[in-house]
Amino acid sequence: MTTALEQLDLTDPHTFVRNDLTGTWRRLRAEQPVYLHPETSRGPAFWVVSRYADVQAAARDVKRYTSERGNSLDTLLAGSDPAGGKMLTTTDPPWHTHLRKLLLRSFAPRALQIIVERVRATTEQLVADAVRQGECDVAADVAAHVPLATICDLLDIPGPDRAELLRLTKSAVSSDSPDATSTDAWMAKNDILYYFAELAEERKDNPHADIVSLLAASEVDGRYLSQSEVVLNCYNLILGGDETTRLAMVGAIDAFLEFPDQWDALADVEPATAVEEILRWTTPAQHYGRVTTEDVVIAGQQIPAGDIVTLWSCSANRDETVFDRPDEFDLSRTPNNHLTFGYGPHFCIGAYLARVEIQALLDSLRRQVSRIERCGPSERIYSTLFAGISRLPVRLRAR
């Protein structure tokens, strides 16, 4: 079913829960690939870019599209982002390039070797526990633990603090509840920032072998990072490292329930190929936002300088001019050049780690599970930025 454009409100989290927007995105790609979304009570009008080629082109153009006013719809509609110019995802080159180079030290495959082994062992145990207990909520009992534990290991977050950080990250940019307010999200963000401010101050005097200490003690382009830069980048890492991968993992299991033939096919598909299709199919981060720095033209549409432009990867990843049978979940799909991790200079620094985590889940499921059965209705998160499932009751039958 296609939602009528006059009824489409992409600023409302409920829109993505109450509606299947597959047909709407198809119509936009065909008829209005650069659509001017009208002003709402949440903020001014903004442009919606839905075709793969246009999303890709704008994402790699960091001269005519800035990230420093924010990179998500909510912050852009608010007028500015307090993290602009400080946090990796809300900076432009050359500062972005210098900061990214520093952080990539911790996300290179060689640097992550011990973390990867831990991810595989943790996932294997979580799946074994879920199989043993019979019915489980894979969102809470499996997927919630792997990405959070991984990013917390990289940040060296003390064990007793991790459950509370999970609760806060789930509230900062999305919600499991339809009644959540912007105040709830604001309070969760502030609690996370306050936590990292205290941790960064402690690590300055007592450094560990972790990313918080790296940020606090390293010079970038000839100067040390300010406390707010350290804190905001820790905030960015824990949200990006937890939310997106967790939603992709839950979405994978939901896709196996919807497409049982693909569960059967999993045994014979190259794991890395299967991971890419899961990333394309789920696209946990639905969009990324920019502001034009000069007049631009996208697909023949003139866009003035200073306008908000939102790039919808969830639509680009279903573009029929790029992907054959885009609305089918096909683990053997190749090539699969999805835009789930973004494109260009802002390509996700955690992409390798996310792939490792998803593949660890697939490997554990293949080894231990013969069949997945739905045990109750699923529930979706409420967010304009992220898409996915917050609750998925299943029974994992032992192999």
C-alpha cells in the first residue's frame, strides 16, 4: 500500500511504524526523486532524495553539502546540532579527515583481532542460551548484548555500567514506546554525555588502552581535543556501534521468518555475501542529512543554498535500477553495493566490526539452530532516523 504524499510525514516516528512505505518510496523514485517535504510543526520544509545515484552523489560531495549543522532529520529541523564541528559524523574535511584518521587506528581489522574473537565467543554462548531456554525475545536476549558489549569493550566501559548505557542508547534517538517524548530523548542524551564526561576526566589521569583514553590523550592536527569533542565522539561511537548493528541482527531473524526459503539457503551461501544482503534489507539507519552550502541541482531540481537535504538510504537500497528484485530478500545477491554504511568520506568507520558481528550471529545460528519459529507479535522502534524491531519473540529449535 502506498501512503499518499499529502499524508506523508517523515518527521513523525509513528509514520514508520504504522505504514509500510515500500510503495511510497517506489513512487517517489519514479515520480518525484527530489521531493520537497512540506513544513510541519517539528520544523521547516526539507528535500527528500530517494534514488540510489542521487543519494550516492550527494553523500560523496562534502564541498556543496555540509554535515556541520547536523546529520539527522531531528537535529536539522531544530536548526543546528550542538555537536556540529566536533563529532566525527557532524564535521567536514579537513577536520573530519584528521579526526577520522585518529579513530581508524582502533577500528582497523588488525587492531580488532582480540575483540573479534570475543564477539564470536559471546554470540555463540548467547545463541546456545536462547536455544536452551526455548522461547526468547531475540532482540533483548541475543541482539541487545553483542554490539553493546563490543563497543563497550573498545571504550573500556566498566561491566556494571553497561546495562544502564543500553537503556540510555535505546532512548536517545529512538524508543520502544509510542508515548516517548523529545524530552525523554534529550534526558537520555544528556545522561550519556555526562557519563562520558566523567569517564574522560578519569582517563586523562589514568589512561587505559581504549578509545576514550586515545581521544583524551591524542593530538589531532596539532592540538588536543577539547573535553566536549572527546565526550561527543564517545557518544557517537556508542550510539552508532550499538543501535544499528543490533537492529540489523534482529531484522535478519525477522527476515528468515518472512522468507523461510532463505533460512534453508543460509547453509549454502557464502557468509559474507549473506551479511551484505542483511545490511541492504534492514538498512537500520534510514537516512542521513546535509545542508547545502551553495545552490545545487539534483535530478534536474534546483535546490537553494542553506536548504536541508535528506538522503534516504532505505529507499536507495531498494532502487530497481540498481538492484534486481529489490523487494526480495536474497542471501545470494551479488553484486550488492548497498548504501547502508553511507558513502564517500563519511562511510561508517565501524563497518568492518558490524559485518563481523552479523556474521558471528549467522555462524552461530547455522551451527546450533535447525528452525526458527515465531512465538508472538513483533514490535517496532519509534524513530525517524533508525528503523527496526524492538521485540521479536521466537523459538529457536536445536539442531
